[in-house]
Amino acid sequence: MKDAFDTFKAVVFKIGSEEFAFHVEQVLSIEKTQRVTVVPAMPKHVLGVINLRGTITPVINLSTLLFSDLDLNPHDYQLDKYIVVKYDKKPFALVVDEATDVLDIPHDSIQTNTLTDKKVPSYLAGISKLENRLMTLIDANQLLLSMGSILEHESDNHYIGSEENEIQHSR
């Protein structure tokens, strides 16, 4: 009998030709893209906000965030997907090129000490080697935590998508 703790259940997605994964427990949903409302003075990876089932939700371009100096591929946002994750009780829509699988990744296929550079971001949880695939595992909570104050709106010091911000701007 297979032990549930022998695998890492992951939502696999692509940015360019590279494969990444979040732990399934960090993912709220996978959504089709929709029109984004731009919010002034945001960093280039914060595209704006969407109304996701009544909740104002920040939209973050993972390609720009993870590969700020690289242009992996031109984007046709109509083909992209949002992977919605929750951080600090708020949803965030992360733009990816495609969401491909929900996959059980055996823990023995995950290597966490493959990169020895001390500048490796805390959100890189490991690399998984599955048959002929290499997949980078990302901790969504650590990724958003690493963005910290970037997610705060400059003008009113409230997080974009926060309940207070929604109430204040809905009046």
C-alpha cells in the first residue's frame, strides 16, 4: 500500500518551455484569463487586478517575476491561465503560460540541495527529476512573502486585494 506521505501532490505549469510546480494545497483554483484593470505605480510584474468571484484579486505575471532580465517568449495573454493561490488570507492570480497536470511527485525524486549558491531564493523548494523531465518546485507562500512590500499599494499602504482596500474603494 502506498503511503500518502511518499508523494508531493503538485499542480504543474509552464512558463515558456520550463516546467514548474506548486504544492496542490497552495492552489485555490486554475482560471481562464480575464480583463485586467491596471493599477498605477505598480512594479512591472504586477499587471493589475481582476474581479474574481466578487473579490478584487491582484494579477502577477510569474514570467516577469521569476525571469525579470529574460524575455522567455512573447505573451499572448488570451492563451495564458491564472493559478490562484492564497497568501495571508488573500487570493493572488499568478499568470502562467499553461497549467498542465496535477501530479504525484515521489519525494525521492526531489532534490533540495542541487543549487549551492547562497543567493538561491527561499521560494525554490527543490528540483524534481521524473523520467525525462526536470521540474522546479516553488513554494507559493515563500514566493509571495519574498515580494513583501511590493504588494502594498504605494498611495494608501493597504495591500492590493485586501478587504479594507476593497471596502474603501467600493464606496
